[in-house]
Amino acid sequence: MAELVYRPVIGLALTTFKAWDLKIDCKGAENIPRSGGAVLVSNHISYLDFIFNGLAALQQKRLVRFMAKESVFRHKLSGPLMRAMKHIPVDRKQGEAAYAHALDSLKSGEVIGVFPEATISQSFTLKSFKSGAVRLAQEAGVPLIPMALWGTQRLWTKGHPRNFRRSHTPITIRVGEAVEASRDTYAGALTRQLRERVQELLEAAQRAYPVRPRTPDDTWWMPAHLGGTAPTPEQLRAVEAH
């Protein structure tokens, strides 16, 4: 059932992206294994990130099951699709069920997608990682596949209107080599190593990105340390503290 729904949804996404004339640049997809379980780990800057992560895996003929917050599954439009595609709902108050579901899927040879920052980064920089992805990979005995996306925030992100017109927006995707999830390594140390790998891929994606903001009003999607006007992590923490 999942494949019957998943592939048409991917086909619709590809048709939509073609209509928007997105310029998708994906490198490193060969690092996603063609068979067996794996945990795909990505930065998170857009509501659409899981679709672009899934497109990279599709090059290896893999369908990714993403862990997503439970509220997405209650939405009248996205809910039935998310359930039919066998994505995994995460109730942050009771995460044990989602963890067990993901673990079973990994052991049966599925690819599970995780955003270890847990929420969209409004600074467009990498937040701290939670250790769940590493613990899943260690327990299932599968590799971690680091990924980074750039440009997806220009389509639809937290605090900004959607841009679903024919915008010719470039989307850069970089997939890194597998990180082995040895059970002999402390999960915290491996999580820090994984974050470093994703950071390297993010910087590579940013360097490869072919456009810069066109006007002063267009600098919102660039992080402050790259000359943009996105809020800094410190500014966001100050707002959350109030």
C-alpha cells in the first residue's frame, strides 16, 4: 500500500517542481545504500525538506520513511498521505512508540529519515542535535547517512510566506559518506561527529549555491554570518526566553 501511494506523490512533487522551474543540484546520492536499513540525517530549514531528502534517495531507488511530528498526521490533507506512505508520527511527550516503530522499520531494511534538530532552524544555521538518530542506528546496526539542503527555505519556511510560483529557485542537496554507528562509541560523541559532518555538507551546499540575494529585501533567507538578515541563534534564544 505504501509504495502504491508513495510513488504517485513523488511523481506529483516532481511535476510541481518542474512547473516551478526549480534548479535542483544533488550530489552524493550514491552514498545512500541501495538495500538494507539506514538512517538519513539532515538539517531542517523548510517545511518541504522531507520531499527533497526523499528525491535524493529516489536516485538509489529507495523510499524514505520520515519521522514527523504527530500534528502533521492529524491534518486533513497531509494526514492520510503521511499514514499511507508509512511515515512515522512522533508524539514528543511519548516518543517511545515512534522510536520502537522506527527501529522495527530499520531492522526490516527500511530507510528512516530524521531531522535531529527536531524543529526548523529559523537562523538557517545548524542547531544542536538530539541523539535519537544515532541511538536508532546503533541499536539497529545500520549506517547513518548525513545530508544537507540549501535553498529550500526560500520556498516555504517558518515565519515567511510560501513561494509556490514559477521562481526558478535553485535547490542544493549534498549527501555525505556513511557514518558507521558502532555500539562501542558513546552516542553523545557520535552525535557530535555526525553534526560536524552535516555542518561540512551544509557549508559545501552554501558554497555551491549559484545565487545571492538580489535586493536588500531579499536577504532574509541568508544567515547573519553570511551577510544575511536572518535572526542569529542568540537572538532567537533571547526571544524564546521571554
